[in-house]
Amino acid sequence: MNFSLTLSASDLVLLLPELFLTVWLCVVLAVDFSFKRIVQEQLAYLTILGLMMTLACLAWFDMTGITGTLFAKMFVVDRMAIFFKVMILLATILVILLSIDYVHRFSFFRGEYYFLVAISALGMMFMTSANDLLSLFVTLEFATFGFYVLVSYLRDDMASNEAGLKFFILGVFAAGLLGYGISLVYGETGKLVFSDMTGANPTTGLVIGFLLIFAALGFKIGAVPFHSWIPDTYHGAPTPVTAFLSIAPKVAAFAILLRLFLVALGTFKPAWALLIVAASILSMTYGNIVAIAQRNIKRLLAYSGIAQVGNVLIGLAAGTKMGTDSILFYLLTYLFANLGAFAVIMAISNSLGSDEIDDYRGLNRRSPFLAFAMLIFLLSLAGVPPLAGFIGKLYIFVAAIKEGLYTLITVGLVNIVVSMYYYLIVVKKMYINEPLDSSPIKTTGPLRAVIYVGLAGTLVIGIYPQPFLDWAVSATLMFSNLLGPAASIPPPATPFGG
Amino acid sequence: MAEYTLLIILFAPFVGALALIFVSNRQVSLVRGVAAGSAFVTLVASVYLFYAYDPIKGGYQFIQRIEWSRQLGISLHLGVDGIGTPLVLASGILLFAGIFVSWHIKDRMKEFYIWILILAAATIGVFMSLDLFFLYFFYEMSVIPMYLLLGMWGSHTKKYLEMTDPDGLKLRDSVGFIFNFGANSKEYAAMKLVLFLSAFAVAALMGILLIYKFSGLNTFDILVLREKAHFSGPLATLIWLLIFFGFASIAPIWPLHSWSPVGHAAAPAATSMLHAGVLMKLGHFSIIRVAFEILPETTRELMPIAAVLCIFSIIYGGLVAYYAKDTKYVIGYSSSSHMGYVFLGMAALDYISLSGAVIYMFAHAMATGMLFAMAGWVYDQTHTRDIPSLGGLSNRMPFISAAFVIGCMASIGMPGTVNFIAEVMIIVGSWNKYPFQVVVAVLGIVLTMAYLFKMMRGLFYGSMAEKYSHSHDAVAVVDRMPLLIMIMVSVSFGIFPGHLYSVVRSGVDPLIARITRVVPVAEQPTHIPLASSPIAPVSAPHEAIAKVTPR
């Protein structure tokens, strides 16, 4: 293999967002070290500024259509990578806003916290561009290291330490599986780049190798049976980190799953579709049923997150261009609803110091705004029209039914009803039950901002999804020619003649 | 302006709800004003729609089509035919009346109006959707407001189901034994309603998705699917069953009815009105719009299922209503019994009987709306719905008791009310096909008479307990107006049913012509032109008479 490491200026342009963010984060760290008296809030806004400028850079990429590959195809910038990077940056900005009122709980290293959040985001940005097995391993670990620290950031809290340890041990184990899987796949095919593997023979070693890689990625997205770290880690980690963990790594891992399954393994679709179907059914059913028994809102969202991943896997099981679009779109709707819900949780936790669902009693009387926002977010997660989650679910189901995945859709539809039950239990506490203590709950500016962004995203995408659908569709154009005849571009909608 | 009528009807309540978010809860009159104003806009526009609909032209009118998603083949395609028009009108009337019925609500009034406006707008949206996606969209959207309305402003039923006792949880019905839905009947009813309706709604969604896939047209548009999609064999049966039972659960047909009476009993008056008045009709309407339009052949083969189930609906609902001791249970079970008549009218697949079924939906909306409004008034005054403990209220509330008598008469189907016309049409129209069911239906009318008179006597006549001597009559204009509106509509259409009849016939005729005439796809020589005014095949004497009726 010939690695040409001579970079021209045009190559560097492709790396611009990542390079810029790296430099900016060094500046943030330097500012934190140099000015001991700096208010941590200013540091947060400084980080957000950098992330925003990176976002602007990506917007420029998307508009001008800059795409290409670097380092012998290890690093690819295509429209799908840009879509995922935008989602990750958006999630990061919202998470940093969430953190501003939380950071005072950390006894030390308050400034580094923002750096760690943003550096994880940087790792995940690289991850969405990973196009071969080596860069997959390196970027995945890069993205995870930040989280190992972040999860156990509440040093004096046993739950946080336990969460960190659990996450670390299982994470390292997953990394081991990933490394082993990569070595097997490379040994069998002699190829590293995903798009070069399409013609590989399905030998036993190759199958085991890909299964191991899938296990490692399944750990990232928290699909059953690789979910066991999720509830405790979500419960123990600092709430903003939980919010971050619940969306960004999943988004990044789905980028890799799409590249892996649709590009590298595109020809073996009938085989892996069964695997994904099984994981999807297990995740949806397990996540939703266990969520019913939860008494803590963070654990509830952890299990609901497992179920949501099961939903997203339906789109992957469809394995078509439309399935890919639906995954991108669904993750976008999930981002707004989930981060919005975490913002409400933060607001309540900041003033009540509790995450128990019982303490949400009568929230409607204490803060109508928070209760309404939570209602919208939970219903969007449940998939109730006219909210974004409904369109996301419907899009996934339509993509799946075109491929004839009837069992999967039936399970998915039944699970909507099951999930509605536990989301409504929270709604019941908030709206129907009377508060034990009716003092009003105050929210701070940054949290409000996140809630407004979440509400706007959830409602706008739900009521007028066309631009977002268009964006998702144009982001995955690369898949339109990779798949079999069943996935060819559908005929345009038949106009009604009158 | 006229072509935007449907958009105005649909979005006025949404705009009102949105505006209410920015109004302070303390400005009581402003809150009421905004709610009543937006409901009034909807009412006026739906009255205009009803009279501007041209029954001679027939078909779908006031069509609006806004592209919504190219990838999925969805457009906001609105339009009404002779079946949707009267139901939109009924929703408009009941929404307006419901705002006034809940005029004195004190707890979180603003939010009450927001949710009731969203509920009404969603139901109206179903009645005018010509796109399967939006039909489901609005259908499912109407469920969540019901949850909050029941849960937040509903009332407990302590005595009748023994939902709670001092020691904790005791008796529940079959579903409640398995799932602990809530600590009291209100929470239980709300959760059961949502889960029940959602569970069956997703079955209907599965049917819709199957239609989408196997039509191969990449569209959800009902008008396109109606013309171009053909289903046959087991697939058609499966889709039909999913659609039928998915939507019949809200109707509610007999084995799927159990969410409905508890829901009625728990709901506040205005919600019960909308629930029984229009929400339940979403079921029949959606079956007509989806199953009758897209699967006419299968409808012809499988509609006898409804004819069988409707017997149980009529008799079972009527008997339970007779023995129930709670005003709202009586009216609730009476509603689910009366919905059996609509299913009978639909099952016969006859011009007269289906028209009767549609008119019955309209008529029942008015009659049951009145009864629920007055049951709510009596409850507000006496704080009980226990019929045996009440009595003699006609001394204290002469207006309410007079109106209640009219409401009962309408519900029974007294000549002079529009219910009479509907009932006669259903009975006459289905006699040829289902004589046994017609006999049951007539007995059901007797049963209706029995339980309504029993309730009327129990509430308003006899001796009055001392503790109710402080109760008041509806004196203020805002309290009387909703009842007067519904009485007026019921009686005036009962005396002058001409326009209503011709509007409904214009919607029913092409549908029945299609269902009864359509030949199996394989034998179909060419495409049968259906759009232009269909000629009803004269097969029975009453149809010949109907053809003479001025249209």
C-alpha cells in the first residue's frame, strides 16, 4: 500500500474544520491555564464560538459541495460525513450550554471540562470521516477517551465513579474486540479501505471479523445485547455528560455502521440484514419493556434510548438509499427531542436536586413551561404527530416496508404503543398529579436556550419536514448506485390528474 | 376566499390555541374570548361549507393540495365530499358549544381551551383529509389531547367500578387487572383510552403502509389510490381487516368498546361532547374513507362482519345502559349502542342505509352532545352522577329538565328530530339484506326509550333530596346558548332534512355504486368511469322512490 503523505493546499481544505477546531481547543486550554481568574462561563462561550465557526465552515462545505478523500482514502469528506458532523457539533454546542449551570458541582478542573467535551466531539468528527479499518480504530478510541474522563467527573460521587469504571472496562473490552475483528478482516481480505472490500469472499474468518466489529459498534450505539453499560453509566454520569453520551457517540457510530454495512458489505446484505433485524427487535422490545419499570428519569431515558436505537436499526436493516435517509433524518429528530428532554431534566435537577420521576409531580403547576417542553419532547420520542419523532418513525417504516420487513415493522409498531405507556407515566406525574410542594421552579438562560432550540427543532421538523428530508436525501446520494435493483430510485409520486 | 374554506376551518382552532399560549391565565375574559372567537370562525366557515357544497356536482369539493413531502409522496390534500361535509359541520357546532359548556371551568382554564381546540381541530382534520398519511396524522393527534383533558379536568367515579377503596386498589376490569394504569378511575380511564386507541391505530397504520407498498404508486393520496390501486386475495383481506378493526376501535364496535364508557365517565362535559359527538365518528368515517374507497370489492365481501358485531353493540350497550346508575355511564353506553346502528347502516351497503348511517352520525352528535352537556351541568350543581340519589331536579332547573326531555327525544329518534330520519333510513335501507338485525335495531330503540326515560325520571322527577336545594338552573345566555344551538340544529334538520339529505346522498351514491358494481379486477374490461354522476341501479322499490326525491 502506498501512503502518500504529501498534502497539497486543497487537501488541507478538506481537513479545515478539524484542524481549526484543534487549534481553537488548544487556545481554549491555554486561556484556561493562563488566566486563573477567568470565569468558567466565558470559557464555555469561547468553546461554543469555536464550535460555531466550525459549523459555519461545514455549512460552507455543504453549500459549495467540497468533497474528497485524504491519506490513501483513510479520511473521506462527503456529504454524509458533513451531515453527521453538523449533528455532532450541534449536539456539542447544546451540551456545553447545558453544562454551564452544572459545572460548579465539579470540585476541580472546571475549565478542562469544556475542553474534554469538545475534544470528544473532535474525535467523533473524525470518526464520521473514517473510511478504513485503521482510521476506524484510531478515531473511535480518540472519541472514547474523552468520555472515560467525563463520565467519572464527579470525583466524590460513588455513582459517577462506578459509571466511569463500568464504562471504561466494557469500553476497553469493546476496543479489544474491535482490534481483533480488524485484524481478522485485514488478514482475510488484505484490504483496509471499506470500498475496496466489496468483492471479498465470505470466509469464516471474515464473518467472525465483521461480527466482532459489529459488536464493538453495537457497544457504542447501545444495541441489545451490547447495552449492559448503558443504564448505570447514564445514571451515574454527570447529567450533561449523559445527554452528550445519549446522542453524539450514537450518531458517530451510525456513520461508521452505514459505511461498513452498505459500502464494505453491500454485497452480503441478505446475510447481515438478519443480524440487524435481530438486534433491532431485541433492542426495541428490551428497551421499552424495561423502561416501564424505571423510577429514575435518567434511567428511563437510558432504556428508551436503547429502544430508539432499535428503531434506527430498522432503517439499517432496510439497507437501501431510503433506509439511509431515514436513519439520518431520525437521528436529527432524536437529537432535538433527547437533548431538549435532558435540558428539562437539568432544570429540575438544578432546583430540586433529584432525578426521580416521582418528584415531577405537579410540574405543570410549578412551571408550565418546563412541563409543556417535557411533554413535547417525550411525545416526540414516543412518535406522536405532529412532532418530529413521528415523521422520523414513519420514514423508517416506509423505508422498511419497501424492503418487505413486515415482522420488524410489526414489532416496531407494537413498541410504539408500549413506549407510549411509560412516556405517559411521566406526563401523568407532570400534568395530572398534584405537587407536594408548589413553589415555582426557575430556569436559567442557557437551559432555556437549549429548550427553545429543542422545541423549535421538534415542532418545525414535525410540521414542515421537507427541507430536512431534502438535506438527508442529498447527504446520502453516494448510496444510490451502490445497492441492488430493489433500491433503485423510486418512481416519482403519481400526480393526481383530476 | 371560498377555496380556502377548509384551511380556515382547520387552522382557526390551531391559531386560537397558539394565541392562547401567549395570553396570561389571569385574563379570564380574554382567554374565553380567544377560544370562543376561534371556535366561532370555525363554526361560521363550516356552516358556509355545508351550504356552499354543491350536491348536484357531487364528488370532492373545496380541494386544497399542498406538497408536503416529495420523498414519501405525501401532500396536505384536503377536500370534502357529501360524507365529510356534515361531519365537519357537526364538529364545528360541538366545538363552539363545548367552549360555552366549559365556560365556568376554573382550574387551568387556558390550557383546557388549548387542548380542546387542538382536539377539535385534529378531528376536523380527519374529516377533510384526502391523504392517508394526514388522515392518520390527525387521527393520532386527537388522542393525546384526550389524555390530558381526561386526566387533568376529569372526575373520579368512585362507586360504580370500585376503582379505589380506602385500603388501596381493589377491583378493576379485565385490562386493569393486568396493568396498573393509575390510582383512580380518572387516570385509569385516560391511560386506557390512549393505549387502546394507539394500539388499534398502529394496526390501521400497518394497513396504510401495506396499501402504500402494494399499490406501488409511491403515494398516500386517497384519490390516486382509489383510481389506480387494486388489491385482491388474502392481501386485500388482511389490509381490510387491519383498517376496519384499527379504526372500528374508536367507533367503538362491540368487543373493542370497553375504553369508551370509562372515558366518557371520566371526561369533563365538553370533552365528553366532543368525544361522543365527533371523535367516535372518526372510526366510521375512516372506514368509509379508506376501506370503502380503496378496497370496494373486499368491503363487499367482508362487511357482513360489521353486521354481526353491530347486534352485540346495540343489545349489549343498551342493556348495560339500562342497569347503569351513573348518568355519564348511561349516556356513554347509549352512545356505543347507537354506534351499532351506524355500523348496521354501513354494513348493508345500500344507498338509503349508508345515507342513513351518515345522517345518524350527524344526528347522534347533536343528541349526545346535548345529553352530555346537561349531565355535566347536573354534576356541576350536585357534585354527583349517582341517579338513585338524585331526583326532583326539575323544580330547581326547569330549563335543563325541559332541554333534557328534548335531548332524550332526539336520542330515541322522535319524529321531528333529525335522528328519526336517520333511524328510519337505516332500518328501511337494511331490511332487504339484514332483516334480523333490523328487528334487533327496532328492539334497541325500545331499549333506548327504557333507559333514557328511567334516567330522566330518576334525575328530574320524584322527590328531591334536601342537599340539592341550592342547585341552579342554566339562566345565563352563555349557559343556555350551547343547548339551544344543538336543539335548534337537531329540530330544524328534522323538519327540513332536504339539503342535508341531498348532500349526504351525493357522497354516498358514487361510493355504493362503486362497491356494488365493481367487478373483480381480472374480469374488468376497461376502466369504469365513476367520476361523473353515477346512475344508481334500481334494485329495490325504495331506491326508485329515493331517485324521485329532488337532489
